[in-house]
Amino acid sequence: MVSFLTEQTSHHPPVSAYWVDCPEKGISAQGFDQLSAKFTGTSVKVIPGQYNAGIFITISARDNEEYRLTHPAAHLGGFLRGSLYVTVSDIAVVRCPKTKIKVLLQYLEESWLGKTQNKVEGVIFKYDPNNDTKTKVKDVPEKDVLARIDGCWHDKIYYSLGGKPFAKCEEKHLIIDVNELMPVPKLIPPEEEQLPNESRRFWHDVTNAIVEKRFGEATHLKQEIEQRQRDKAAEREVRKAVWQPRFFTDPLGPNGKPQLSQEGKNLLNRMQQRNWHLEEASETGA
């Protein structure tokens, strides 16, 4: 079973910490969720926020190898035509200093004409953590290449071993077929058993308004929640009370890697036993 724990650790700026844990496979992941959006004229560019340093994945069964995966920028377009779509044209990087292996994934820029391709190509290679200078696929010498990656991130992605160009390789192996993936149903406590500030209950009215396309009401409800957050922050300032995250030790760090508090560790252990019971916190952010 995979457990997922997240908490909004900062309200200004809005940042959430998360921790994913699968003890059976010896894999965990952690990071901060924060996005920044900018309107570019015809589309909205979405990039990681200041405190979003990527996803940090640890494999305990392999001597705690740690892999850091960065997020590529995405574009939300189609506003003028009234048909929204998402494209990615950036580089995602995966690094593991312990194994000295690095991956560059290049999401190819889409043409203005023709059908969206959603193409991605990449290279897996040996690198020097103390001299990490390779930032583009074409910059990696063939002698350092362990494997190449090619495909469509909406369809199938393949890899080939060795440094030979992917198109010239006779043997290509399937990594993943996205078409065959199905979402796994979430195991969560009933909404009536959740605390008032747990996400599904906290945002219940806003979510329903969006689903029912009552967007004006959804905006009003969201603004009410944000005002309550500001009011509580002002109230704490008067009382000289310091708000701290409940399940994580620090609101924004360090180095993009949130750490679990003791209560967070205890909760993750209980979640593996399908025990989600929580006592209400004495001090909440909203």
C-alpha cells in the first residue's frame, strides 16, 4: 500500500509539503508543492515555485539511493479557440549522486501546425556530481551514454541500451504504455469523520460549486476561506502565538526537502494499518 501525507505548511506564500511512502517496496518520496503561473499573451506558463525544488525519491532497499527529479515547465493554451490543452517544452532532470547517474528528458516543442505530438526524448548517462555541466541531450558524449529514451508521454515510451542514436537501434524496449494505466482507488476516511481543516471537508463547498459550474460562487467561497486565513494570522500576531506545521518540522525547507515531525511519522505508520484517526489540533492555520 502507498500512503500519501500532505499539509499546507505555509499560507503566505501558499506552499504544501508532502510525503509518499511504500514500505513494502522500500520507496519513499518527498517535496514541496508550489506552482507559479504567468500569462504570456496566448497561454499560461506554469513553472515550479521558489520552494519547489523537485521530487526527492529514496530507495531504501538499494542503500538509500536518492534521486532528485525536477519539474518541466508546462503551457496551458487554447484560450482563443475555447479549447484548452496542455503542452510541455522543457527539460526535466533526474540525478543520483551516489550512483553518478543522470537523466535528461527533453520535451520537444510543438509545431503551430498539425496535431500535437507530445514527444519526449532523453539520455541516461554517467556524470560527475562535482562537475555537473551537461544540460542538453546533444551535449552528452556517446561514450558516457548508458541508454536513450524516446516516445510520446501521452502514449508509449521506449528505451535502447548504449550510446547509438535511438533511430539506429534495432532493439528497443517498452518502458511504459500510458494507455494501460488506470488510477488506483484512494482509501480515505469518510468525510464526516475528517477534521474540519482536512482538504476534502475544508474545500467541500468550493469543489461542489466548481463541479456544478457555479464559478462566481466558487470564487466568493474561496475568498472567504482566504480571508479567514488572514484573520487567524492577525489574531495569532496579537497573541504572539507562532503557528507551526503539524506533520512536518519546517514550513519551507531546508533545500526543498520537507522532514516529517514525530506526529507525521506516527500518522504514516497508522495509515499503513488503515487507521486515519486524528485529534483536532489546538492551533490551525485556517
